[in-house]
Amino acid sequence: MTAGEVAGAEQQLQTLRECLMAHEMAHFSSILQQLASARLNASQALELEAFQLLARAADVTLVPDELLMPAKSLQLQAQTEQHPLAQAAALRALHWVQMRMRLHHAALDSLAKAAELYERCALPRLVTQMRAARCRVMLSAEMHLELQQFCTQMLAQPAELTPPIHVMLLDYAASAAYYLALEEGDDDGAAALWRDCLARRELVLQRAREHGLDSQECLALLNLSMVTATCERAADCRDYMRQLRAKFGRDGYWEPWLVLCTLLADCADADANVEAGAREPAWQALLAYDAGLAGDTLSSARLREITLQAIRRYGRRWGYLEQALQATIRQVAMERRHKRELATSLGETLSAVMERPQLLYQNALLAQHGTVLENSLVQRNQELNSALATLRQEVAVRQATEEALQLAHDRLEQQVRERTADLGEAMRSLMQQEKQLGLSRMVVGMAHELNTPLGNARVAASAITAQAEELRRGLDAGALRRSQLEGLLDNVTQGGELVDRALRQIGQLVERFKGLSGQTTQEPATLFDLADRLRFCAGNWRRGLQARGITLTLKMPEQLWLHGYPGTCQVVFQHLMDNCLLHAFARHDGGAIVVEARAGVDAVVIDWIDDGAGIAPEHLSQVFEPFYTTQLGRTGTGLGLASVHSMVVGLMKGQVTLDSVPQHGTRVSLSLPYGEAS
């Protein structure tokens, strides 16, 4: 999770932590949904699960007994994994379940533990909130007078209270006054309590609206509706109900209470109406509502208590004495049952108090074991400190060793850099020497190859000059005979032919020199059939090969298209054929040449194979160098394979490889890329 995701989730969780009552979770359902789909760490995920359980605990349609074990399991998981905020939230959910089950002592204990956890996390506002949350337990336990005194005590210190907690305390003080008024037998005393209750309810509504506390505004409107209905102020009751439904809708926990408020308002209107028969519908509706609450569950106990109180009041006024008496009997039975539940809860509390000495004894034993463990830890810490000192010494030695190694490494790197620089200089010098040697070899080869035809041309030119002078002398003397003239002309013709042959030989050598540059042609690249070009060359070679008893076999498809230089390819094939005739089969006639051409993945592959004399291993690495030949001065010029390599690699961007075994032949492999138009 990123820091922004953690902070965003923490802000939303803080909003949930500041919820005062479980039913307020209905106002934060969107936050619960957003957090359910957000990325949370382990603590945040557990805390969210606890608040989701708290929202379920507020649902009156769910049986609280089924939520008790999940709440306890969640609290133990958070405690085991040491997530205090999640544990506090689980205790809050557990407290609400325990309160619904009327386990008041356990609910107070859960609140106290939650407050302790919030105090440990330095959240004083939440500590005060957990202290104020005791009000709901006291109200559930029907400790109305004690609740009123507790609220008065906390309201006397407003500086420590946040607006939500201040409003909550006012609300519970009003609730205490409400139930005390219902229990009050004296009308004057009850009237004072009703006035106090109504004033506090109106103050709660005012403060909730001032501070934007929607959930408490909703509760204040509901309570004002109930108080005004009980005080028989029907118009005010309906006005408060209208405000509640206008802002918060009709789907919520308040709807059953508003139904009762409507019935009480109808009864108040009927009581003010003196017409005969006006009271009967309101009375029957009130009785039907009471029958629907006959289950007397925890969620409807308060509703039925108020309903029975209304039946008693209006029954005495309207003459329904029998129903009023039955309502009184049912109310007494309910109070007895509630007293028994409270007594059971008190008994469990007393049992816990009786078990306290045993718990204190166990705590003392734990403290003793803690002392022993602490002494053991002190000894262990001393051993660890000694080991740490030894480790620090070893670390110091290792650091000194590493510094020495680093220094040696730096020196070695400097030596390597210096040696590399010297080696680079030596390599440059060697390359310069190799280039000079290659240039010298080329110059020597060119001079050797050109000297022979140039010498022949000079001899022929000298002979022609001598014959011309002889002819001139004969003409001057007037003694030139016809036979002598024909002889001189024959000699001049032969000399001219010798000069022409020498010049053609020089031209061929020049063309081969040009082939070394890889730029032997100015022809544009074009799409051509390489197989057709090979068949054309083979036709030209066929007669000369037959004269020497050499067979030529072509193995290739009918068509082999390539985007390249057809003229250059023909020159390459001619060089390869000349190489075979001049070297492979130089010492004997007869033999075989096989040319295999095929389409590869990225290039056309040509294998030129002969079964001639082969090449000795010591010459293989030099066969592509210009003027390198083992027959210099006899037949070879040393330019054939060098030109092949230059044209294939330099011009056609291909590859040339050569394999040879003496007396078993040679294989030259060409790889020619398809080119752009392939």
C-alpha cells in the first residue's frame, strides 16, 4: 500500500470511530462500502470488519446471540495480532451485542477495555466517548435516576466534550427525564420532568443542526415526536415527524416509533374531539398495535411499555376500564420480568466480584513469574551485550579488511587501466603495421601482375618501331621489294595483336582490382530470378567443362527470386568457376562441381562444391585476402575469392564461408539477403 492509500483509509476509519451509537452506522454505509473495496493493511481490515459487525448488531432483525461469538472471536484475533484500534472496535461491537442481551456488567467491562486501548493509542476524545457510552448501558439497565446524575456530572465539564458527545449527553439526560416522568405518580412532579425532557430534546435538535450531526438530528426529531405525542401535543408531533421523513426518508430504524407516534397523536386528537364515535377508531388502532408487540422482544420492549402506558391513560379517560386494567397487569408482568433479568445480570456481576480474590491471587502468581522472567531477561540482555561487543570488534576488523581490499582493488584497477592503454596503443601500432603490410602485398601483387602484360606490350611496341624504321629506310633507298614489304607488314600485325592482348589483360586486372572495393557495378538493385541466372552461366561454361571432363550439376528450384544485382551475381559465379578451374582442377582433368541453391528464412543460400585438390589448413585463413595465391606468377592472381568476398559482403550485405579438406574438395557457401522487395 502507498502512503496515500493508508492515509485515506485511516481518515475514513476515524470517521467511523467517532460514531456514538451503533445505529449511526446506517448514515455511514457509503464509507463502509468504499472501505470494503479499498486496499487496507491488516490492522485496518480487522477494524473495518469490527465496524461492519457493529452495524449488524444495530439491526433489530438479527438475533444478538448469533453475533456474540463472532464479536468475541474478532476481539481475540485483534488482541493476538496486536492491533489495538481493531481490538477496540471489536470491543465496541461486543458491548452493543452484550447490551442487547441485557449483559450489562459485561457491556460496561467491554467499554472500559475499549477506553483503555484508545488511551494507549493517545486518542483522548475517543476515551471520553467510551466513558460517555456508559449512558446507553445505564438506560438499557433502567438506571434512570443514576443516568440523569451521570449526565449532569459530565455536562458540568463542557471543555472536555466534543460537540457530538455533548449532544449525546443532553439526549440521554432527556431520555432519563422521559422515563422518570412515566414512572412518576405525582402529576406535578411528572409535569416538571416533562418540561425538562422537552427542553433538552429541543436543545439537542438545535445543537445537532448547528454542528451538522445528521444522525443525532435524526434521533432528536424522533425523540421530539415521541415526547410531544406522549404529552398529547398532536400538531407538534406531526410536524416533527414530517421534518424527520423529509430529510431522512421512510426506511430506517425510526419507522416503528413513528407509527406509535402517529397512533398517540390520533388518540390525542380523538381525546380533544367530543363527538360520539370519534375515539373508537383511535382506541382500536392502539389495541391492535399493542397486540402486534405481544412478543415483547428486546427491540419492542420500550415500544410496548409506552403503548401500555397510553392504553392505561386513555382507557381510564374513555371508560375502557377493563382494557386499562389488563394493560396495567401486562405492564406489571413486564416490569417483573425485566426485574428478574436485571437481578440475573446483577447476580452475574456479584459472581464476578466474588471471583475477584481468586483473580488477584492468579495475578500475583503471574507477577511473580514476571519477576523471574524479568531477571532472566536481564541476564540474557547482559549476554547479548557481551555478544554485541564481540560482534562490533569483528565488524571493525572486517571493515579494516574491506578498506584494505578496496585499496588493493583500486590499485589493481589503475594498473589494469594503464595496461589496457598500453595494449590499445600496441594494437593500434600492430594494426597500422598490418595495414602497411597488406598495402605492400597489394602493391607487390599489382606490380607483378601488371609487369608481364606491360613488358609484352613494350616488346611488341619496340618491334613495331624497328619494323617501321626499316620500312622507311627501304622506301628512302627505293630498293623495297614486295616480299620484304609483306614480311614487314606481317611483323607489324603480330606486334599489334600482342599489344592488344597485353592491354586486354591489363583491363581485366583493373576490373578485378575494382571488385575488391565491393562497388563493381553501377546497376540498380532489381528483382530477378537467381535460378535462371545460374542456368544461363552454366550454358556458357558447358563446352569448356566438357573439354576438360568436368561435370557441373545444378540443384535448385525452378525459380528463386531475389532483389539484388544480377550482373554482380554473374561476376561472383564466374570468379567461383575460375577458382575451380585454376586451382581445384589445375593438375588434372576430370572432376565434379555441384551448385546447390535454396530459399532460406531470410536469405538465399548457395553452396558451391567441388571434389578437387582442396586447400591446405594453413592457407584457409588467408584465401579472402587480395593477391594471396599459391600460384603467383603461374596462373593465379589472388583476386578471385577476395573479389567474391568483397562483392557479397560489401555490396550485397551477405555472408561468405569456406570449408576445405585437402584432396577431398572445397565448399564455398554464400548467403544473399532477399532485399527490400522480397
